[in-house]
Amino acid sequence: MTTFQLLTVGLLGWALIGSATSVVGLYLQPREFWRGFWFMSGLWCFIDGAIGWFGLFGTPPTAAELANLLLINSGLDIGYLIVGTVLLTRSKPILKGFGFAILLQGAALLAFDLAMYSRVSAELS
């Protein structure tokens, strides 16, 4: 399996699991913090799933293009960590829930992007 295929399948799997848990979480958690957390998690999983879905049908990038894209995504992931941290400092519970969800997504995506970058870098050398 190529790195791009692994990346696409990984995003789709993450999106499927996250979407299912978000639906259950929204149904079971009436508190504002958790509603914010599950709503934002579901939104992120929708976006991850859309990226993975379009990756299935698009033209795969070259290894060099994928490496550059993963580095850009890693920078964005760091931005997500910052935004999540800022939201966690807010007083409204729903914003704290949004922040916690963004922090978790940002951390998971950063680890995923760096692992994929490591793999594609090995292919380039």
C-alpha cells in the first residue's frame, strides 16, 4: 500500500469512528461542555472524511508533493493546537468543549501527518 493510500484510508477510518462516537456522544451528553466537544469532534470528522473521500478519486500526488503537503498540514495542526488552547481558556463551557475537541484533533492529526511524512521521506531517499 502506498503512503497516499494509507493516508486516505487512515483519514476515512478516523472519520468513520469519530463520526459514530460523536453521534452517540451528542445523544448521551446533555451538558454544555460535552455537547460542544462532541459537536466539534463530529464536524472535524466530517471534514477529515471529505478529504479522505476526495483523495480516493483524485490523482495521487507524487511523493515529493505529498511530503510538502504533509509539512504544510503539520504547520496547520500546530495552529489547531494553539486555537484549541485559547478556546480552553474561555469561560463558556461550550467554548471549552470546542477547545478540547480541537486540541485532540490537532494532536492526533499532527501525529498522523508526521508519521506519514516520515514514511514518504523514506520513499524519497
